[in-house]
Amino acid sequence: MLRKALTRAAVALAAGAATVAVAAVPANAASYSAFAFSQAGTGQPTIYDFINSATTKLDMTMYELEDTTAVNDLVALENKGVTVRVVLDQAHKTANSSAYTTLTNAGVGVAWSSTAYVYTHQKTITVDGVKSLVMTGNLTSQYYTTSRDYGVFTDDTRDVAAIEKVFDADYAGTSVTPTDGDHLLWSPNDSRSRLVSFINAATKTLDVQELEFSDSTVVNAIVARAKAGVKVRVVLENPSNYASQVSAIKAAGGTVVGYSDPNGFYIHAKDMVADYGLSTQAVEAGSMNISSNSLSNNRELGIILTGTGVAQPVAQTIETTFSGDYAGGTAA
């Protein structure tokens, strides 16, 4: 969580993903897509297209909101009669204060997150109550040109309903027990157990891309898969911070590469792909780091998709991007 990013530069990789359904669809007819945020590429950002597609309401939970374009877009929506509601992390009031003031002065509903969590680290936007964007990165323009992150769209009615139920409670400052819809995982409720189950299900390959890599339960599960003969590849930001974990992965037969230039390319993503191309294929992405605080003490949201059908568009985007990052990293 030392650095947060949502890039404006390569989000056009999946410009078509920004189309919003005009009515709720059955879960079994839902669609899922993803895009990678990176330092390469140009074009109209998918994230802005998604925000501006709202016609009735937009709900946003954001750990850090330091993007004047996004803030101005939210104000413009409110001025057009769209009901805009935003939850910002209370522990980062300094970073979020400018957005909070601008939005509040424009009549946008803004609430500070609950102090029940160390951080509300979730990064989610839901448009018109029918489509949600679950992200690994924040709306922080300072890092747009340097960081790797992902966004995943879902219009699964049960996913969106579960996200909106939690948003409504967090916005109102009331307690709620999140439900997983069809594909979700939440901190501090079930993220650790869901990640471990995801890892344990890998039979041939497991690709892991993470900013933080310290939670022993999850790391040990990855190590166990490598020991069982699964081909494990890990891409980390500054792997020297996790020397013992890296050593354990390598001793078990896995490989680790990393990036560590503070002014260069930065791995802020939190994602995994298992058994890519096989019937057991699965992909996970979300806000939660592999750290005890992230899994036990924060409000976090992620998504898991499985199978060669439902998961394929998301898995392909993330796996292709991961492979490039792996090839470009420095062996740990």
C-alpha cells in the first residue's frame, strides 16, 4: 500500500469493456472483462468512459482519490442529475481532502470510511446498479505512468448486488456482513481462506503478481503448490523486502522476479492466474495485498473467476500482461 495507481495510459486495451448494460441480466448471462493499467499506450481511458456512462447513479469506494479529471467527471455527473455517492478512506484524509472538498461543495454525497477498519483499501465503481469495476489500483494520477494494475468488470447481478449492499452500509456507516455473490472475496471476512482455496486448486501452473508478500498462510500455500510440482512464477515489487518468502518459493522449485526502481515501473497489482488454458483455469484480482493487515484488518474486495469460458477474457488479459512483466523482471 506504499504506492497506489490506476494508469490512464493503456486502459484503452479493453475499451469495449466500458459498455454498460442498460438492464440487469441473469447471472448465467453475465459478462466479465479486464484491462491492464501500465506505462505504455495512449487513448481515452476506459475508467473515465465507465464513469461517464452513468445515467442514474454511480457509487465509488476509493482508498485514494487524487485525480482531478475523475473528480470533475463525478461533479459533472451530479450536475446532470446522476446520483453520485463516494466512500473515501478515513485514514488518508490528507490525500483525499481535496477530492472530498470539491465533491462536497458540488453536492456529491461523500462519506469517510468506517474506523472499524485500519484502511478501507477497496477500489470499486458501480454504475447504474448494473455493472461494477473491481480494481487493484486507485485513482491517483501521480502514478499513472509508472504502475502496473488491473481492472475487472462484472455485470453478474449477484456480484453487483453484493457490492452495492456493502457500499450502502459503508456509506451509511452501519455494519454489514458481505456476501460473495457469484465470484467475490472480501477482507476481513473470507479473503484469506478464498485465496488459499484458489492456490490449492492449481494443478499445473500458478502465476502470482503482488505488491506485498508477507502473509505466512497464503505464502505457505504457494510454497506448497511449488513443492507439489506446480510451476510457480512470482512477480514482486522490491522482492528484497520479502527475502525469506522468496527463498522459500525458490527452494520449493518456483521462480521469482522483481522490480525495484522507485522512479521506474512499479508492481502495484494484486492478482493470480492458475492453470491458464486448462479446464481448471482460474483468475483472481482485487485490492487485497498478501499481508496480514490487508487480509485481517482492512475493507478489501476482489473477484475470482474460474473455467475456460467465464474466466477466459479476464485470464487472458492478466496472463498476457503478467508474462511480459515476468520476462522483464530481474531474477530474485
